[in-house]
Amino acid sequence: MESTNISLLNVFYKIDSGESKLAADLIALINASIENKKSKTLAIGFCGNFLDSLYVDDLYYAIPSCYPQLRWPSIRPFRTVAVDETALPFSPNTWDCFLALHLLEFSAHSRRFLREAFRTTKMGGKLIVVAVNKKNGNYFQCNRKIFKRVVKHTVHDIIEMITLESFSVTDILGINERFRFWPYNFSYNLDWYGEILLNNFPLLADVVIIVAEKGRELPEPVKSLEAKYEIL
């Protein structure tokens, strides 16, 4: 991720008086999605503004290359590590919750990163992805258009990649900062008409939260011709 993109994210979450309500709403929905305060959670990406507000006791922070280096928490013991997003230094089945903030929409290695997320997340664990909604910027004359040229993947692209890497998408949440006169938190469970909603729902959201689950084992590799394995 380029430093320019980090600067744009900083502008996105700031107003003259300080932190915008957008960030507070985002944190509230993330905490609700994590559910269990005892979950062993990894946060990776643009997390500096949110770490101290996440409602989880066992929290660790991974900084991908090119993201600002931050020692967190500010007092020892530190729970921060710099990582290569395509080769995470964690054992398989480590995390109950894997939180990726503003990483997938900018990354040139999104599929490889998602494979690492799948490998290191426990069976039944959650993947929570937060992404800028590029589609929204194409429709409205507002400062969200600053992301139009730097975001590599749309929300639809991200959901497709998550599914291809064997996660099951369970919820999509949208947050909108501008339409304060209208309910600006949207949510639905994916079902038979989910594809129709997916193509239209993100239109009014500035930020989209995608919640997915690692819900099935991968098939075991065949070790010998004599072994009785089902051929998939």
C-alpha cells in the first residue's frame, strides 16, 4: 500500500473537530460482530485509530509492509509485529477472529493474503473485513471520490475473493456518514436473493463490513493409492 493511500484514509476518518462519528459507528459494528470478548483476535491493516476501542481482551496487531509503524499498546508488553501479508508468521488455527481493516481493497496480493487468513484462523472462526466502498465514489459528488483511482477492488470483488478462498460470507454491514437524516446502518443475511442485494446494497455505504466464517475442513491430500480417500 502506498503512503498516499494512508494519507487518504487519515483524511477519510478525520473532521475539523477530531474523530468523525463514522469511526465510532464502525467500531460499534466491529465489536458487535466479534461478539466474544475472550476471542483471540488479530487486527491487521489500518488499525491505529481503532485498537484501543476494540472490545476484546486478547488482541494482537499486525502491520503489513508500507503501513505506518506503530508500537501498540503504548506501554509494555507490546502486541505489535510487522508482517508480510502473504506469509504471516503465525501457526495454523491460531485466531478466533481475524480482522482486516482497509487492506483488501488496496492490496495487489489479496488472494494470497486471504489464504494466509484462512490458514491461521481456527475452524469456526470469523474473518471481519472492513473496506472503502469504491462503487459509492463513482456515483456521488463528495470527498469519497478521493478513493476512486487508488482502490483496486470493489466490494463485490472482495466478497468473491473471500468466497473463493473457502470462507462463507454470513453478513454484510454498511455505514454511511453523509445521510444522517436517514438510517445509515444497513445489514442483511445472505440468502437466495443476496446476489441481487449485493449488486445494489453498497450504493449508499461509505464503508462496508464483510463478516465471514471458516466453516469447513479442506480435503486431505491423498497419501497413497491404497488409502481410501474420496476423489473430489
